[in-house]
Amino acid sequence: MDHAHRIADRHFTELPVLTAAIAQMAAERNLSDAWERLALYMVRLALAIREADQHLLTEQDIAQLPQQRGPLVEVFRRVGLLRRRPNPWHLALHPHPPAVSCEHCLSWSGTTSKLCSACKNWQRFNEKGQCRRCHRTLPLSLGRCRSCRIVQLEQSLADAPVPDQLWLGGDIDIYANKTGRDLNNARDRQAQQRRSERRYWPEHLIDPAQLELFPAPERNWKAIQNPGLLKIGPQGQAIVEELDQLARDQAWSSATRKKSLRTLRVLLAWLGTGAPVIERDVQSVGDLSPHYNTVRVAGFLQAKGMLVVDSQAIGTDEASVRRWISRAPAQFQGDLRTWIAVLRGGGKRPSPAMPWNTIRGYTLHVVAVLGAWEHLASLNEVTEQEVKAAAVNYSVFTSLRSLFRALRRERRIFRDPARNVHLTAPIRVPRPIPSDRLKGLLNQAGGAKDRLALVLMAVYAVRPKQVAEILLDDLDRSAGRLRIRRPNRLDHEICLDDFALQLVKDWMTERHRRWPLSTNPYLIVSPLTALHIDRPSVGISNFKSLRDRIGINFTQLRQDRLLDEAQETADPVRLMRLFGITSYTAIHYVRAAHPERFTIDPTQA
């Protein structure tokens, strides 16, 4: 009755009609005035408990009144404000359960579903467990259920908890697509804020006017505590932003750009911008973890004139040679160093320097043989029989012959035991590749670069090293010609057909799209060489994925092409002009293709 008195002055449009119906029923049944006043209070309560968009009342609504429930049903029926009672059979066949809130996130969507659509999607990708916050057994992500993740998002990852609030779900759920992503973004922002608070200045860079007093010894970057938390000055930050802009202009990958920026930030934060950076410091920072990149940072600093190139830096091949020499027997290490010096042009008589990768191959063969000669005091005791026994193949024999010839010239040994040793090498007859292996070979190649390289090697018999060293100036697309450079020989020129020119066009289009600012002069580039400061050519290993994809060695492809042309023409001069090979090689392939045209050598019969 208290609620009825509180709403006594509330205005209802249906109230005059209902008052007349109550008076009529009181007159018909001879009821008192007190009954009319009580019925009028109950009518006000019944009208107040309706839904906002509901005009009629149901018997279930009137049943919630404390008194006068039966008479009021008749009153509302007389004035037409009572909803017709549904058929009980219809209710049995088509039950209408009430709308409930979501059991997981407790949101209200006005539907009868036990779970809202967002929680159903959450349940698909997360496993059940006990939530660390509400201790309910629900699908969890990072130890919390969806409702707790939403509360955590509302708090902006604050440590102090606040009471949960009721929110809406379903189609109007504002957290439907923000629970995970926005929470991770908020966590990242808070982590960056905490990280910025922990940053510190290096003690030796506190005074900006301090200059370098003397060259510092080699630094141990691993001894620095948390190098990623170093503070950087405004000048260093400007250089970092310059590298960031360069990386975005040149379309570096996201991982490469972040690693390079991290490396440069650590270098400039610890060393400052007043003095150039030593190359070995860049390499040392790169060795801290796989999350640092040194190649592009060194090229960027060198282009700005802020890098001091380390003259004592060695490559991987040279380091491998030194490592293998140290593993050789101690009595032979001096001779090996003398031999390496001769190969590099540092002997008593000047000679062209041999590449370190070739020296590395020689060293591997020689050190393997010297292990069996460990009982000898020096290489002077090596005999021809021991050289013959050790020369298991032509590669080992070539390495041993180079070793003893260099030592004899430097007067390290009295005689050359490999001088009179000769190996008989069998003549290998080239064999064609079965046609079923060549069928669909071009479709197995990857992008435009691999298709172009495959055509140059399989159709025009160009070696992989020559393909990697083709310059853009060697290509004449208007005339359809391509020049192949050959050291110490005349250059070879090939004529490209329409299909090859189309592949060249496709590759040039892709190259300009991926690296529009590349100044590399070579036709074939990779993500590493396209924007390298030294503008190098790609290595043969760049075509390894292509070789593995087609399953055929490039040398076999070249031999098959030469043999196929020899079978068609049988003219060695045409082979020499078409592929730029020597007369000996041309005759060798013509003999293999047409053995009936050559007389049999009696020594080989």
C-alpha cells in the first residue's frame, strides 16, 4: 500500500475509464466506498507495473498485486485493457521462456539465450579453467574470464579492483570486439609507460659537453645492464627517426625495421653522437640477441659518415680458414700459414690474390690429410707414395699440389713430392634429363625472379654465378640482347626471345614495386642486397630454394641444354657461338650426341 500512496498523483490516461468501470461494478454488487478506493489504488499499481511499450495487461501482471486480484481482472476485461488469455495447448507446444542475462559475462541482451554472442565466440577459442579474479570455472584468456577482462579493461589495468557494473550485451555490446585487442593495447601502453620510467642515462654521457679523451678499448656490451632501457638524447633520437623514415621509404619488413632501430638506439644511447661508431661495436651489439640487426645499421651509419670501418675485421671464410689451421698438428701450422700468405699474394714473388672461399675449400682438404701425417716431424718427410695414397680424388690432389708448390717456392721444403704425381680422371659422358622431369618445370618455380633465373640457366645455358652477376647495363631490352661478362675472356652476348623478355619485364616491375629506391646495379637482387650500402651481387645460395623446388641441379640443366642442341645441329661452331663455350667443350658434347661420326680412340677402345 505504500507504493500505491506514492504514485497516487501519477497521471494515467486509462484511469477515468477504469474509475467508471469500478463504480459500475460496486453498484452491481452493492460494494462499499472503501472497496472502491482500494480497487482504485490497485488499478494504479497494475498500470504502473506495465512495460514501457505495453498497453494491455495480462493476468500474470495482475496476479502480482497484493489485493483485489480477481475483481480487477473483470474490470480490465470490461474496459478492453486485458490481453486475451492464450490457448493452453498453444503454450504447451510453443513455450516462451523468459529473457535472461548471460551466464558468463552477466550482460543483459533481452534474449532467452544462456550465453551472449560475444561469450559464445569467446568459448570457441579459449579453454575452461578457474578465473584468477572471480574464481569461476569459465573459458579463460591469460588467466581471466571475459567479464573479468572487461572489468580489467575498464580499469585501464589499474591494480585496485572496483565493483562490477551491469552492461548490455548482444548487438549493442560495446565490448564485443574490444575485449582482447584493446586490453592488449592498454597493456602495451602501460608497459611502455613503465619502461620509460625505468630508463636511465649512462653515467659517462650525463655531461653533454664531455668529449672523448682517448680511444676506448674493446667494449663488452654484454656487461651492460638492460641495454634496451638506456635513455637517448634529442640528437640521437633524430638520427633514429631518420633511420625509421628510411626503412619505411624503402619498404623494409616490420621485423627488420624494429631490429635495426633497436640496435641504433642502443649504440647512440651508450656512445652518444659526438664521436663516430666503431664497426666492431655495431657487431658486438648485434651479438647480444637475435632481436638486433647490424648489417643495415652499419650501412646507414657509413652513409652518414658516422662509422669507423675496422680494418682488422675478417669475413666468415677467413675466420673458417684460421679455425681449421689451429686444428691442424702443431708442426704443420707454420707451413700452412706460409701457404695461405702465398695464396693471398703475400709471398716472396707477387701473385694474384685467391678468394677466401676458394682457400677455405683447399684448407679443408689439406687439414683432413695432415691429420693422417701427424707422425711426421715436418712436410719435408712426405713422399710421393704418401701423396698418391692421400689423393683420393682430384680436389684433394689439387689442394696438396698447391700446398707443396707454394712451400717449395718459399724454400720451406727441399723438394715437391706432388710434382710427379698424376691422377687419371675418367671422361664423363653427359646424359640427358628424362622428359617427364622437365615437363612443367617452369610452373614449379616461384616468383618472377626464379622464373627468369630458371629460363636463363635452362634455355640459354648460363651458369648460376653468371646469372647473379648480370648488370642492368648488360640488358638491352629494345634489341633483345643480354651480355654475359666473363673474366679474362671476351664477353658473350645472347639473344632473348619474346617469352624471356616478358619474364624480364615482370621481374623489373616487381623489383621496382618492392624496392623503388634501390640503387643496386645488378639485375637479380634479394631483400638483403637490394638496399645494401655496398650494393653487392647475390650469392649462388640465393637460388637454393629454386633448386630444391624443381629437384634438378643447375649443372645438369646446363648439360642437358648443350646436349640437346648438339643432337639437333651436330655443329660445334654453332654451339660455340650460341653458348659461348670453348671448342673442346663443343666437340665433347657433339661426340656424346653423335658418337658414330667420330673414330674410336685406340687407347680408349
